[in-house]
Amino acid sequence: MTKNKRFATLLTAENKTVFYVSLILPFLMNSHRLTNFLFDKSIIVGIPWQFNAAELAYQTFFQFVFCYVFGYIALNVLPVLKGDGIPTKTRKYLFLFLVFVVFLTAVGISQRLIFDNVLQVETYRTTYILRYSLSAVSMVILVRFFMLTREKRAKELENEMLKSAYYNAQLKNLKAQVNPHFLFNSFSSLSSIIAEDVPLAQKYVANLAKVFRYSLTENASQLVDLNKEIELLEANIELLKIRYESALQISINKANIEKYQIPSMSLQPLLENVTKHNHISNKWPMTLTVYVEDDEIHLINSLTTPKYDSPSNGIGLFNLNERYKLLLNKEITIQKTKDQFQVRLPLVIKNSTP
């Protein structure tokens, strides 16, 4: 949900609350009149009084209108009120005071003209001022609570957006490291093939172009369909088979891959690790098995003696694990035995929220 939509939803809920509170307050403020009538009393706070249903309805209705208008202005109008010469806070309080005086004067005078039943003017004025003052204070407290809630949510949203921007920047940085690393390895392999077999090198370049075409196409994506990532893996395998031929034996089970997504360029680093940390030859053949199980993709390769100890440069498994933590809040699983090396990558079911 965008910031504007969240604010609009919050504002709608606040306005509804103002309406309901405005509806309740007048009944609370005039409840003593109805109570006196029900218990057959004709004196309120020592003042003679006769029940008048029309007058009670009149006072209740206009007090509701006052509460709602007062609350609506305080909630929606004052936050955007502008002007010159007077400090913003003072200007807002003056505006609310003006609304209070206008309503109090209009309702008080209109009731005296319509019903003409005021016996004690001073008491009449005092009760009116007290009732409307309590209503105004109640609405101010309610709106102030809303404002504090808005500020809190705005800070939380800002922190969320900053965190999201930070994570996206990290993800882009991590993804940007993959292509140069792969390019270096690919050209190293190509240089050795060119010296031995030019037609084979041309085939190698053709497959390499497929890989980079995918890389450029999916560069803006964080999550991609698993079947596309498998296609990229197979294109990379074709590159490796040109170099290793029958020494590289790979089995890929494609069952149920259509329903999953995976962070882009996730399988390529794993395949690179296989060739980087193992000695692959006819004497030391490499087997790699790929399959999906329990919402994870498993990559299991045999272990052979490496030609030399290749130092880690942070592009491989560490990079991939960091991307998973940032993007999915999950981590990859690595298991190593004497004969096998297994990596399990969590998958995302399509149309689900990671």
C-alpha cells in the first residue's frame, strides 16, 4: 500500500470516529434531562424545569452538528490552514475559538427565539457555555490523539521506506557483482577453448550470448519464475559441457517448477562454485542433481579433489545468502559430507507474499 493510500484510509477511519463520538456526546450531555423526565422530577440542579421533547431534540441535534463540525475542522482543515503574520499554532486556536463562539451564539439565540422558555438567563448561559465547552475540549483531545497517532505512523512509514530503499540498494549492489564475476570466468574458459577448437569456441560464444541475454532481460527483477532460472542453468550447463564433455553429468528434475519463483540469478553462482572448488575430469567426473522438494530447490554435487585452493571472494554463497535474507528474510541451507555438497534454496509460491 502506498503512502497516499495509507493516509487516505487512516483519514477515513478518523472521520468515522469523529462522527460517532459527535453522535454520542450530545446524548451524554443531555442525558440528565431525559433522566429527570423518566423519574418524574421537575428540578435540575435546583432550577425549575418542564420537559419539552422538541427543545431536547433541538439541543441534541445542534450539539451533534457542533461536535462534528468542530472535530472535522480540527482534524482536516487546521492541519492545512495557512496565513501570514500570525504564528501557525495561535492562528489555529483562534480559528477554533471563532467556530466555538459562532455556534454558541447562533444556537443559544435561536433556542430563545423559538422556544422562549428561559426563566434564568444567567444559568441558561452558564449551562450552554459549560456543555459546549466540554464538547469542544472532548473533540480537541480526540483530534490530538489522532494527530499523535498520525505522527507515529508517519515515522514508522518513513523508517519502513528508508529500510526498503536501503535493502533495495544492497540487493542491486549484490546482483551487480554477479555479472562481472561470471564474465571473468566465462572469458577465462573461452580463452582456453579458442586455442584448441575454434568451431567449439563459436558454439561457446553462442551459448554465452543466451546467458547474457537472460541476464540483461531479468536485470530489473528481484523474483523470477523458476522455470526461467532453470533455463538459464541449462544454458550455463551447455557452456560447461563444451569444456568438460562427459566428465560433467547433470540431472535436472523439472516436476512442479511452474508454480514457483526464485530470486534472479540464484542458480548460476551455485554452478560456478561446483567448477571452482572441484577438479572435474574423466578421472574425477562430477555429478550434479537438481530437484524441487518441500518448497525448496535442491542442488547436490559430488566432491572431488580441487586442483588448488581457490580463495573466496564473497561473490558466491555468502552473496547469495545475503540476497535471500534481504529479499525473503530467509537463509539458504548448506550441508557438506565427505562425498557430497548440498545447497537448498527456499522457493516462493507464485502469487504469495514473500
